Amino acid sequence: MTSFFEMEVTLINEQGLHLRTAQQFAKVASRFDSEIEVFNGNFSANGKSFMNLIALLAYKGTVLKIRAMGEDAEEAVSALVRLVKSGFSEDKK
């Protein structure tokens, strides 16, 4: 059975969704079989494509909606929300 799951999360890291963080997001998203879509308002991007993610122009404080459809949808969204909530570990050296 295909499932659908989505959550909203706020970008807390200083530079938002830039090249490195978009690559990190896409890498995690690619571990899952589900289709993953990320929304910034009316704009959407394929969550497995870092170039699509950068085009969202998502800065600190932006609320992203992460939506997945597939067998592992809830697991995928939860992992991506955790990544964003961690601030992409940018403050950790």
C-alpha cells in the first residue's frame, strides 16, 4: 500500500538552503524509495535534486513543507525534518 505523509519545518540555520545543505538534503532523501517533494509557499522542488532545492530560495526562517508518497513516506519525511531541525549540523565542527 502506498502511503502519503507530510510535515512542515522551519529552516533554522543561518544561510538556509544553500549548496551544501541542499546537497545534504538530497543525499538523505535519495536513501528512500518514496517520491519526495519540498514546498516553499507555491513553489515546489524534487527533494532528491539539490539543484531543484536551491531554486526554492529558502532562507533562514522559511517554513518548508516536506511531502512524500511511497512505502517509506513517513520514515523519509521524519528523517528530513530531523535534518532540517538539526540546522544541518552547521554549527558543529
